[in-house]
Amino acid sequence: MTAAENVCYTLINVPMDSEPPSEISLKNDLGNCDMSAFLTSFPPLEKGDVKLKTEALKKVIIMILNGEKLPGLLMTIIRFVLPLQDHTIKKLLLVFWEIVPKTTPDGRLLQEMILVCDAYRKDLQHPNEFIRGSTLRFLCKLKEAELLEPLMPAIRACLEHRHSYVRRNAVLAIYTIYRNFEHLIPDAPELIHDFLVNEKDASCKRNAFMMLIHADQDRALDYLSTCIDQVQTFGDILQLVIVELIYKVCHANPSERARFIRCIYNLLQSSSPAVKYEAAGTLVTLSSAPTAIKAAAQCYIDLIIKESDNNVKLIVLDRLIELKEHPSHERVLQDLVMDILRVLSTPDLEVRKKTLQLALDLVSSRNVEELVIVLKKEVIKTNNVTEHEDTDKYRQLLVRTLHSCSVRFPDMAANVIPVLMEFLSDNNEAAAADVLEFVREAIQRFENLRPLIVEKMLEVFHAIKSVKIYRGALWILGEYCSTKEDIQSVMTEVRRSLGEIPIVESEIKKEAGELKPEEEVSVGPAQKLVTEMGTYATQSALSSSRPAKKEEDRPPLRGFLLDGDFFVAASLATTLTKIALRYASLVQEKKKQNSFNAEAMLLMATILHLGKSSLPKKPITDDDVDRISLCLKVLSECSPLMNDIFNKECRQSLSHMLSAKLEEEKLSQKKESEKRNVTIQPDDPISFMQLTAKNEMSSKEDQFQLSLLAAMGNTQRKEAADPLASKLNKVVTQLTGFSDPVYAEAYVHVNQYDIVLDVLVVNQTSDTLQNCTLELATLGDLKLVEKPSPLTLAPHDFANIKANVKVASTENGIIFGNVVYDVSGAASDRNCVVLSDIHIDIMDYIQPASCTDAEFRQMWAEFEWENKVTVNTNIIDLNEYLQHILKSTNMKCLTPEKALSGYCGFMAANLYARSIFGEDALANVSIEKPIHLGPEAPVTGHIRIRAKSQGMALSLGDKINLSQKKTSL
């Protein structure tokens, strides 16, 4: 549907609880009552109550829309309502004449309509421009040529009216009449072309030009050629239509591109954002030259920066991402990375996230240095601004982006690490954890940076506030401190963080008050006093106070231990053991070796003593006691085997993990690049629009057609689906039996936030069925948008009824109802046929998604609804069962393939998906193969589902239960 054919709706509000009025009462309200009674109780008809007639006319319109036949009211309205000059009445009459039946049963025009036609001829000559314009709009909807023919001279005359409202609606009326009944105005294109040449109003020119595009494209091109240099001075509504014309002409006839592409370039400088957006999209489809792509991308970037609406920013960002997907365009966009980073000034987190991802995809050795400088400045900015709920998340995004840049371009790591390590002491644990993960990877991969990282780590170590980050920092220092000076510095920092030892004795002394902190002397605020002599004197008071004992005064590690967190003590014991063993290999003097070992063992012993005492909030666990005791034993024996385990094999495990992670990332990038590589061979088949799936189309395809497909619900979540033949792939739901008097079946089309039911109703009887109505109701978070209109079905006739259902959340829903009808000539009550239930599948709203392990664990802890499903299947292979579940639920497996490879009799995997409503769904699959039952034994285990809403968790569990068993074809 083109812009010229867009449907206009009029909404009439009527209270639903009111009783439907009778035809007699409506006649009375409209003025056709008994004359003698009327004259005695009401003023003359010419001065009747307009408000009452307005309400009555509204009721008539609603009743006709609901299928009522009110033939007796036609002359009443013509006599008593049509002559009225009230504007509200005239607007309602336009709606009434649009919907009222205008023909007899044999298709001939009603005689009364001649009177109506004469009334509208007068309205077309009315001095009020509103009445003229609204009448012209009404004529666009008339489908009876006999009614329009007498009005043609008046419609032509409206083209010369002084007011633009009348002229622009006259153009639309002429276009509609020319399209439907060309014989009534055969010279319409010539007439409108002459009108366009002399017209000055922008809206009138836009309507006239749009008519020429669809009625006579050659005349439209001739006009555009005469004024192509003035296009920039036109109004934005006309510029949009010009862009549409140029696109259509160039798409149909590529040889015309050179003629009009300069005009598109000029429109990129338009003052209207809508024109710039459309011009940039058109330029990309018409030309793949680097200059054209660069101009369009620059235009998109300017739009993102200047537009305040975040939705607009996201839409335009998506267009930039689409450009990047094309291999030949990617290099052009790489030169614009710094311009793209200007979008980071937007405070919205989703916009920033997409921008950083786009910049990361486009980064190359040519621009990585500039990118890192900008990101470092952004990171520093987040430290200076007042805390906002999105500031921490934005900092995390920046850290991850810098992490990825440093891994891909190792030369940048030295510039990035010093800045990021300042954030290890950040209050936000998530951002600090990302920095720690980056530092751990960098210190393992880049040996030349180890001294720098250790030095910075020692600087910020005392300021770390989170116990989780503290444990990670201890591990890094214990693993990578390789010089005597660094090892001694680590011990110094640990002693400083632990405070006075033995801990138990010092804490007991503090409690008893034997360790008195120095009294602080403070000076009270000075007061200015006036003496008797009138001079000023200053009075101040000295006060001494003992500072209150605060937990914040404790050193950090001591605070963690007294809070009962002894897992950090186990980590500290491992670190002390590593550095003590390494110190022994670096220092030859036995005395120094023993002294260092003794100090490490003393720290472990005092922590064990503290854990067994009653001072901490929680006692030490047996696992932590075992770990610390093991470390004490290792230090007392100092065997070479233990030395290898602590100082070599731990690091090798990290190396293996990082290598596997890097390999997985490279594999995913390779798959992504293979998807984007477009290769066309000379013998490749030609793609026809009706036979081509959306993911096979190149950027030169008809973008208007693609927009239509998107509007029809052809989203990318099912890339293999053929959009235009998708109906054939769907199962038709049979709603009634073949022996029922009315047969019904439905095609259920799910389109993101709404469901369209296309119901075929067949009259299987030899009777005429009147007021045949489809009555529907919903169960779940579904809402019926509008009640389907009643139909009259001839014997053995059929009809299609469409009903829209809105969807509000991701959960299984049920649509149920019945078909009710009257048999023509029968005296019985209404007949009813009950329909089968239609079950709405949750899978239409769920899409695979990705998240990090940390985000998965955080959501798993936060989500309160859990559904535990017991595995009951006939599948005997673990991997096959997992793939079957992934296919059935549209979820994505977050556990790497390497972790799932091999065979050990059991498997655990994390799954994740997100609904189109933004709801997250998590699942943990724990399955095993019961070997003792034989090789043919089916898989057993459990699947735990967690979600924020109860409906999501239950619906996903039901889906898994229904699809667990593999059906044999």
C-alpha cells in the first residue's frame, strides 16, 4: 500500500453497557415523530435539538457497523438531519453515508441517494473551507460512479479555491476517482500537472506530485527534471515523495541512476531528519561506490547524534550495522570509527552498547590506537561523574571493549592496563571483576607486561573493597611475583592488610579496652561575641574524644575474616605458600628462607586460631581448615612435587583455559565472516522475489518490498523460512467437524506483539445463515482487539473472517469460542457451534540469546520462579538429547562445545533465551546415561528452568515436557 492509499480511521466512542436503541426511538430522536405530539411538546423541526440528533446519529452508525439493517431511517435522516449546518452533524453524516447500503438488493442505486448527491454538490460549493475539504475527503471513499458523475465540475472547481486545505483534498479526490473510474476524468494527469506547475503550497504540491507518481510517472519525471536544482528548497513532505519516485524509477530502470543520484546526494543535506534518513537508505541501494556509502554512513551518524529520541537512534544504528554486514562496505566504515564513537555522548545504555559493539567490529590496526584513546577518556569520565544506575554498567561495557581490543591488538595492552587497574578498588564489584578478568588474561599472555601489572596491583591492593576481587588479586600476586623484591612487597601488603597479629589476642585486648587509641583533641566551632565595651571577642572550646570503634577502621583483610568470610583465608594460604616456595628458590640463605616460611606459617596459624574462636560472625568451614592445614604441611616439608604443583601446574591450567576460550572466539568469528562473505558465480540461479527467503537477498533488492515483509511479520528469527510461502508451512487448525452445519478452520499467524487469526467459515447447509458471528474469548495474557463483524452466508457459501489478538507477555495462551448464526425463515433461537481450542505456542516469542557466565549466575540468583522438569525421553545419547532440547525450545547453549565434547556418562549445560518482550529464560540441563541399565537405556536427569515471571517458567517447562520424546518419522 502506497502513502497515497493509506486508510484513515474515525473512532466513535460509545458506552458498552448501554442498551441498543430501537428504530422507533431513533426516529423520534432524529425528528420523525408523530407531528401533532411533536408540535405540542417540541419547538418546530427546523429548530430541533441538535445535541439529541447528534447522539442518535452516533447510535445509528454503531448499529449499522454491527450488522443491523435500518432501511426506514434513510428518509428520516435526509429530511431532518441532512439540511442541518452543524459541523459535528456534518462530520457524522460523512461517516454515515460511507457505511450505509446505497444500492438495492439487485445492485441498482437507491433513489434517495439523488437527494444526498445534491446536498454534497452544495457542500462542495460551501463558503466554509472546512466543509468543502471534509466533503472532498469523503468522496475519496465513494465507490459508486453514478454518485460521483454529477459532482465532477464542482470537484474541478475546488482546485482553484483560495484555501490550501480545499485544494490538497481536491487533488486526493481527483486521484482516487481517476484510479477507480478513469472515464469520469480522463484528463486528470494533465490537469494535475498544470496545477502542480502553478501551485505554491507545499502540502498541495506533495499530493499532486504523489498522484503523478502513481498515475503518470513520465509527467512526474518531467516536472522533477525542470526543478531538480530547487529540490533542496522544497518542503520535507514533498522531498520524501521525490525520494520515493527516484528510488522506484532507478530500481525499475538502472540507466536513470546517473540522472538522479546527484539529487539524492543533495537531499542528504536536508533540514528534515526523515528526508535525510530516506535519502541515505535510497543512496545505499542505488550505488555501492565508496563515496556513496561514506556519505550515507556519515548522514546516519549525524542523525544518531542530533536526534533526541532513543528509539530513532537505535533504528538508525541498526541501519549502520546492516551496512557493516556487507563486505565491500566494511572498509569504508572503518574510516568512520571515530565519528561513530561520537554517539557515546548519548546517555542511553542500549545505544552505547550497540555503538561499542559496532566500533569493536570495525576496529583495525589503522584505527585501534585512536579507539583506545577515546575509550580510556570515557572510562575516566565514568569515574568523575556522580553515580547513576547505568554508569556502572557503562563502565563494564567500556572495560570489556578495551579487553577485546587488547586481546586482538597486544600492542595496546600497555596503554590500557594502568588506567583500568585503578578500577579494581571500585565499589561496583561487577566492573572490578571485569577488570580483574582482563588483568588475569593480560598477565598470562603478555610476559613483557608482567612487571608493570604486578607493580600497579601492589599499588591498588590495599584499596580493594570487595572480597571477591581481593581473592582474585591475591591469586595473581601469588602466581606472577617472580622477583625477591616483589615477593617481599606482597608479604608487606598482606601484613598491612591483616593488621596486628596474633589477631585473636589483639581483638580481645581491644574489646577489653587495654589497647587505647590515641585521644583526639578537637576544637569546637568558634563563636563571635560582643563585649560590654562593644568590641568583638572570639570564644572557642577544646574537647577530647575517643573515636568510636568502627568496622571501617579495620584493615580490609582483617574485616573480611571477622565477618566470617574464610574462603579468602584459603586463597591467602595458597598465595603465601606459592611465594614462600618461590622465595626459597630465589634466596640461597637458609636463615632468610626459614624466616620467610615462618612468617607465612604464623599468618596461617593465627587465621586458623581466629576461625576456631568465637570472634568471627561465622566460624571457619572444614574445607577452609583443610586447605590452610595443607598449605602449612607443604611449607613444613617443601617437597619438589608440591613445588611443581603450586608453581607450575596452576599456571598451566589457566593457560589451557585461555587458549580454549581464544580458540572458541576465533571459531565464532570465522563462522560470522563466512556468513557475511557474498560470492556470486556465473552459473548461480536467478532469485525471484516470490521464491526468495529474506536472508538470501542482497542490498540491491526492493527495500519497499522488504519493508512490507517486515510489516507482515517476517522477522529474522526463522531465517530459513520462506516469507511469502510461510502459510504453507503452518499447520491449519481445524475448529469444527466436517459434519457440523458450519465448518471452520483457522490459520494462526504470529507477528511479534499480535496474533492474526484467519478463519475460514463454510456454510454446509442449504439454508441462508444470517448474522453468522465468530465469538472468541482468550485465556492467558491475550486480549481480543475487536469483535469480528457478523456475516450473511448463502447456501454452501464460505467467507474469511480475521480477528486480531494482542499479546502482552511470554506464556502459553488459549483462544476458544463458538460460531453463532440465525437460519433465514426459521423461528427457533440462535444456533451455536462450539469451536476447538487454539493453543498459542510460546516458541513464537522466544529467541536464542547470549550472556556471560557472570550475568547468567547473577540472573540465576535473582530470578525467583523455578520449574524443575524430570527428563522422560526415549533418546539414548546425551548430546543428541541436548540438541533436541535446544531445537524444541529455541534456546542457546552457553556451555562451550569443548566442555561438552567427549563421553563420560553425564552432562551439565546452561541454556539461555530471551523473549521479544525482553524477558530472560534460563535453564540448567543435568543429565546422565545410566550405564548399569545397558547401552539402550534412555537418558535420565533433570532440567531446571528459572525466569522472572511464573508464566514464563511454567510455559517453558510445559514445552519441554511435550517435546522431550523424539518422534520417529
